[in-house]
Amino acid sequence: MMSGHGLMWSSMYRPDKPHVRKRIEWRRIGALFAPYWRQQALVVACIFAGAVLGLLPGIMTARIIDVAIPQHSFRELATDVSIILATALVSMGFGVVQGWLNSLVGEGIMRDIRTSLVSHLHRMPLSFFTGTKTGEIMNRVSNDVDNVDGVVTGTLTTILTNIVMILTTLVAMFVWNWRLALISLVVVPFMVLPLGPVGRRMYDIRKRTREQRDTIESITQETLSISGITLIKSFAREAYERSRFYDVGTKLMNLEIRLAMVGRWFLASVSAMVIVGPAIVWLGGGWLAVQGLLDVGVIVAFIGYIQGRLYGPAAALVGIQVQVVSALAVFERIFEYLDMTPEVYEPAGAVALHEIAGDVRFERVRFGYGEDRTVLDDVSFHIEPGQVAAFVGPSGAGKSTITQLVPRFYDPQSGNVAIDGHDVRDVTLESLRDGIGIVTQETYLFHDTIAANLRYAKPDATDDELVAAASAANIHAFIATLPDGYATVVGERGHKLSGGERQRLAIARVLLKNPRILILDEATSALDSHNEAAIQDALDDVMRGRTSLVIAHRLSTIVNADVIFVMEHGRLVERGTHAELLARSGTYAALYQRQFREPAAL
């Protein structure tokens, strides 16, 4: 059973942790291609057809040199040249079909990877997001997936093409002249043997490079957001942020240079072999020709084969290794995210809550972020359907944690949370959360229109329903004054609107959802008195007939609550109505009197 260990997540994804190479999961990578086996079969067919056709120009070249020209036969010459031209046209057709199939398979796999990764992240617990930098998450979803794009869309096909080309060429060469074929293979071991150690070194450096890019992405995400840039400017920290970014960028630069230089001498030697090999063939083939054992046309054809269809593809495979090694390191990072335990556990026999009455009960609930940080300690209470229950107490008392356990954003370490008599761990997450509406102090709006943000709660809502919800939230009159009305784009995180306007839109959005249980987590604490009054009026209408859990900083907003729970150090220390708690002269009375004496706090 997952619980909210936010500290655990942060310790799992430290960029400076030791690098441990894992076994490459070839079967898992191969499974990504399985849905596209038909297209891949056609690609293989095109590759083999193209490889076989590619042998014909060499054969025709040998015939031109050894037959057509010595015999002064223009007909033979025209026939041989025509075959070469026809081969080029047919090969071009196969190439176009193969390219289309490659794109179809590659882009389909990229879509599947992105969808799986994002969908899996949507199921991760809140503790993961509180313990992992947003930049790192974005880097995995965006840049990491983009970095395997080239491999799945073309590199693997290129590898297969080069291998098939090499094999068909070797067969043709040995059938044609086995002596010259053996001479042609003299330099091949020097091109292949160092691949193993060079590849391992590339893999390790590429993995460290990707982790350094996570850091850069995180810094960029933090400093270029509206909140981040406002903080930088208000503290005049531009120079510091430039220096920090420069230092991280320098580390990445050094890693990239090391990656570029790994095996540089090896790659240079491979390039040299592409020149040395033909020279050896000319020497050996020339000697055979002098002895009368070989025609000159065959030597010319062999030189064309080894340069274009043997050494060239072999050298290309060496170069492709850099891309494959990089992709393998990135695949490991993607699989690492896909293997993380998703959200709280939902049992196979989970029941769906169809009609929620709104009965909420906590029984001896204990919850903490790690063993050394207990947030709730033996908390028990009962809220009847339709009641307004307020939670008050100092910061860190556990009020917000209670509201996060109800929709099961976290699970308690012990005790249970029940809705209408059902332990929330025994019901489906979708049905549970469908019946709960949440308005927090920090309202999140998408960079989209007002209508689209409202319809996030109910995609099929009509225009009349939008107007009704906005009117109930005291925001319709304001929307009507905007030039584009409900089609107005609210900007990144809704920053084109004031705090009060954003809050009222959030309330309208919850109204469209029409939940039976409403959670208000300090929904008005950051607003001025005018906006607070407008929103409080809207909230009064929203809470009517619903079970409401209200966290309030200003006690004046919850004096009419049906029951008030007073939290202190993770424990429930008092409960009762406003009048009852004042009469006890306990913690609640002290909090109320302190706010009454300090109007500024209100």
C-alpha cells in the first residue's frame, strides 16, 4: 500500500547518486515494435529487395569492362547500361516505400512511448511530484523521448539495411571470386574489435549527460516561470542565476566533449581502413590479374562493392553505435519512470460509489511523511451528510493533510478513512474523486479560454450551464464585461486575472462538477476583504446541501459551521460549534480572541 513518503521520492532521484549499469532490456525495447510487425515485415522485404538490386550495377560494370568494350558490342553496352538505370529507378521506388513505412512505425512508437509515460505519471502519487523537480519530469517526457526518436524512426532500419547489404555483398563476392573476397576482408577485424569497450564508455557518459540535462531543465523551469522570474527580479539575483546556469552548462559541455572524444582515434582508424582496404584489393587483385587468374572488370566491381557495400556500411554501423548507445541510456531512464509504483493501490475488487450521501468518517488515522515526520496522530471524527465542518489550528497542525486523505491523494499508515461507510481504499479512485470537489488557495487555470477551463469539470456542459455556474460563483458579470466573454484566454496559470477572479472561476468549475463532498482549503485566505466577501457569498451557496470540509485561516468565515475541529500538533484537541468552543475557553477561544485583538490578521 502506497503512502505519502515525499522525502523518499526526493532521495530516489538525486543526480549525484552512484551510477549502476543495468542490464539492457532488449526484450522490452523490442516489445515497443510488436504492434507494428506487419509494417516492419514490409520494411525488411524492401531492404532485401534493395540490397539484391544493388548488386546488379557492379555485375553490369564488370560486363561493360570485360565483355562489351573488348568485343566492341554497343548492343551489350546499351543492355548493361539499361539494366543499371532500371535498377536505380526500381531501387528508388523501394526507398520511398521504405521511408514511408519507417516514419509510420517510428512515429507510432514515439506516440505510444509518450502516451504511456504521461499516462503513468498521471497515476503517480502527489509525494512523487513534491519530491521531484518539475524540470526533471519535463526532461524525461519531452527531451528523453525526443532523443530516442531518431533510433526508432530510422536508425534501427539503417542498421538492418547495412547488415543486409554487407551479407548479400559477401555472398556475391565469395560466389564470384573467393580469393579476392578473402583479400577484401583483411581489414574488417580492425574495424569491429574495439566496438565493445568504446560502446560501454559511451553509454556511461551519455547517461551522466542526460542527468545533467535534467538539472538544466529544472533550473530553466524554475527561473523562467512567472513566479520564478518575479522572485529573481525582486531580490536582484540575475547575476547569481546567470553564474549558476553557467556552471551547470559548463559541466554539461565537458561531458559532451568527453562523449565526442570517446573512441575518436578508433573512428579515425575506421576511416583510414576505408582507404587502406581498396589499396590492398588493388594489390592482391592486380597480382591475380597479372597471373591471368582474374579479369580487370571483376577487380573494378569488387572495389565498388567494398567501398559502397562493405566498408562503407561497416563504418556507418560504427557511427550509428553512438546513436544507439545514447538511445539505450535514454531508454533506461524512460523505463525507470515507467517502473515506478503508481499512485495508491486500487484493489481488483474495488467497488464504485454511485450515489454519495456525504458521510465522512476518520477512525484512529495516523499519517506521516517518513518515519520521523508524523503529521496526523490518532485522529478520529465523524461528519454527517450535508454538514459544514471547519478545521482550524496553527500552520503544520495537519489540516490540509486531512483534506488530502479524503480523496485518497495519500493513504494513512494506520486507521481508515470512510465515505458512506466504505473504506476509501476499497472503492474505485474515479468514483471516489468524481464525488469530491476541491477549491484551494492556489487556483490553477490552464492557458486556455474561460469556457475551456470551466468545462474541464464537465466537458459536455452547455453554454447555459456555464452561465449558471458563473452566476452562482459571482463571476458572470465580470466575464460579460470582457471583449471575448467566455472565449477570453486567461493566460499562463490564469495570470491575466486577479486572485479573486481566479478563485471565483475555480468555484464555478466546482459547481459544474456538482460534487456531494466539497473541500475548501483556505480558499479565501490570500484575498482582500472585498474579494473575500464576494467569494464567501458564492461559497455559502455552493456549500448548501453538501458535506463541506473547510480549512479557514480567518475564523470569522466559519463561525456558522455545523462543527469545528481544532487541530494542534497533528492531534484533534477540540470539537464543537463556534459558541460551544468559545464557552470552553480553550485553544479555539484563544485563537479567536487573538484574531479579534489583531484586526490586521483578519
